[in-house]
Amino acid sequence: MAEKVLVLLGTKKGAFIAESNAERRSWKLRGPFCETWPMNHVVADPATGTIWGAGGNEWFGPAVWKSTDLGETWTHSSEGLAYAEGEEPIKAVWSLAKGNGSLYAGVQPAGLFRSDDDGRSWSHVEGLQKHPSRPHWNPGGAGLILHSLVIDPADHDRIWIGISAAGVFYTGDGGKSWEPRNLGTRADFMPEGENYPEFGQCVHNLVMAPGMPNRLYQQNHCGMYRSDDGGKRWVSIEKGLPSTFGFPAAAHPRDPETLYLVPLNGDSAGRYVPDAKAAVWRTRSAGSEWQAMRNGLPQENAYIGVLRQAMATDRLDPAGVYFGTSSGALFASADEGESWIDVTQHLPSILSVETLVVDG
Amino acid sequence: MDNTPAPEARPGAVAAVVVRLPGVLVDLFPGAPRRVEVPAATVRDMVDQLDKSWPGMRDRICDSRPAIRKHINVFVEGERATLKTKLKPGVEVFVLTAISGG
């Protein structure tokens, strides 16, 4: 049966869906959905096609939106998506991931919630808040947000999360107990001699290599890293890249050696692509060597940035790669990054990009 | 058409108030009207009643402190209200979205 590719976009003003066939050359855009709420992360369950959107509205607070008809109609809920009375209320939902029949949500201020009824109601995974480091977590530029959620597909009790700027934390027991996993990642913003703390690093994005649940890649505020032991120790993979700064990371759907990054020119240099020439950087060797993929991307006056959740791959072969810019453009590659087309140019600021492949 | 009996017709019953809701809020709850009458002695009661009719509406108006959300304004007789504000029978309560966003 013919396959349909959906690129799910969370933007500052609603969710959008770009749709194509398996060739991925011609795209149609639908939206805005979710009543134009800011949508930080829109994801789908490949098994059922259900789509969820993580949002937070300045007027109405946090909610998770849901569509069971590929975006045609939506409902929303925040039942149980709350800290205890008197605590700082949740401002927004930032990340979503499905695992072991549960849907997980990362929120701001940083915390983790779980839904066992597909997003209708939520319960707090309290173990993370009880970690002794919690009083010392400091917010990054976007606030104290839990933005990365990685679940081991082979053992759903194993979850890694990324919090800006508390770093990476890991649980092996489904969220009851947690430990920081930041060894080897720098915190350049700390005083000299204190640049490798146990926690407090500014992780920007965290992804798992396919088929290798102990291999994680991380784009950090201060460098790019790989871990081959579930985050116990990280090694730098910056050599060969044009900067140490960027936001998103995207793993290949099948090859654990392949990773995509979008290095930006630096945290205090405008946070554009270097020299205003857009490139996705690809490694085929787990970070040993890098190649700039520019064919079809703007190479002049491209003062663009790409945010932490705004790049993804699809599961087709060859894999599609997609990224959205903070200035509202969506670019797509149907050949693993070799060549690119611009899908659309004038969306609201794109906060997240994910994919869903369904039978057409 | 409002079928709520007049307060004096129900001894001991809480009197109804008139709630005006913003369009951007009712859009989130299919079927919810812009004007609704609910029995309520305080703003908190009023929000509880709205939530009974449209589950989830409380979370859109109030945060978990609990308090009226920062960018939502509830006005009663020209004054900005809190959840504790008492409501006179028949009073009109305006729920408004504040200026926000970019």
C-alpha cells in the first residue's frame, strides 16, 4: 500500500501538518490546529496514528492536545497535569513520548507526568522532583523545562530526560529514582575549575541511536557528545564541526552511526547558521567525521536558527530528514540529507518537527 | 432560553449569577455559550459550576495554586475579582482575556 508521510510541526501559533507521498517531493500544508496555541512538541504514535500536541497558552495554561484522525479534529486535556496546591503552577507542556503503553509529558517548570489513558488524564512522576539536586536546578533561557524524553524501546523502565539547565537524568525503574548522567559534558558558563559539575549542564537535545539503547547523542549548549553506556560517560564529537553550539539532534531511523546536527555560530554570536549559509551536518561514523549537507539550502543571507526540537527523520528508506527554522521555514530531504527542498517559508516560528508514516 | 428557576422559588438554593465568557475560551469547549447562568455564591463556586458543565474549563480559568490565571481577568461590579470574591444574586460576572502575547 502507498505510504503517506506526515511532518508534524509545533509552532508558536498552532500545530501544522505537512503531507506528502513516499517520494516526498510535493507537499501540502494543513493547519493551524489547536486554536493557534503555542505548541512546543507534536508527536505521533506510529502504531495507532494518534497525534498529540504539547502546548501552553499564556491565557489558558498547559494542555495536551490529541487527534485520532490525523489532525482533522482535536481535543485537549490537562486533567491531573498539575503540581500540588501552593507550588509554582505548570506553565506549559514541552515534550511528549510514548512508551510501554504510557504517554509521558515533560513540563515547565521541569517535571515529568504520565498518562495511562492516551492523554485523557495525567499523574505526576514524583520521583524526579524528589531528587536531592532539585532545589539547585536553574532555568535556561527558555525557562526550567523538561524538553527531551528518551525511552528505551526494549525496556520501558529506562528513561532519560534532558532539563535546561539541570542536565541529563536517568531512571532505571520507571521514574521512582533518578540519577544525573552528565559526566564528560561541559558547563562553560560555570566558574573556571567548576566546568564539569555532576548536574547543571545546559543540555539542548538528547536522542537515542536506533537499535543501540545505550548509545545516546546530545547537543549541548557547550558541545556535541556521544555516550555508549547509557549516559554514564560522554565523549565530545565536536571535532570537524564549525561550532560547539546548536540546538537539535536527529538520529537516523536504522543506522546508529548516523546523526544529524545543525551547528549555529555560537551562543553570543547571533545563533545563526555559520556565515549565514544553511547546512545540516551529518556523521556516518558516530561523530568521528562530519559532512556539511548544503545542496538546496540557502547559502546567502540565511540568518536562520533551528530550535531544539525542530529536526527529525522519517522511517522510510532512504530516510527523510526535516528541519524547521525559528523564522518559519520548513526544509525537507528525501535522500538522507544529500539534497534539500523548501517545503514552506512563512509559518510561525517552528518549535518542533516530528514525522509519522501511515498507509495512504 | 434560560430555564433556571428564580432563586426565591427554591428555598435554600444558591442564587444564580450571569457569567459572560470570552469567545476564545468557549471555542475550546464545543457547545459552551458566551452567556450562562449558574448558581454560585463566590467566584470559586462559579468556576466549579462551569467545570461541571464543561469538564476542564476550571483548568483554563484557574491555575493549580489555585488562583485565577495571571492573564485572565474576572470582573464583578467593575472590580477585578479573586476566587474568594462573593457574588450577589443575579450579578453579572465578566471573564476576560488580558492583553498578552506577540
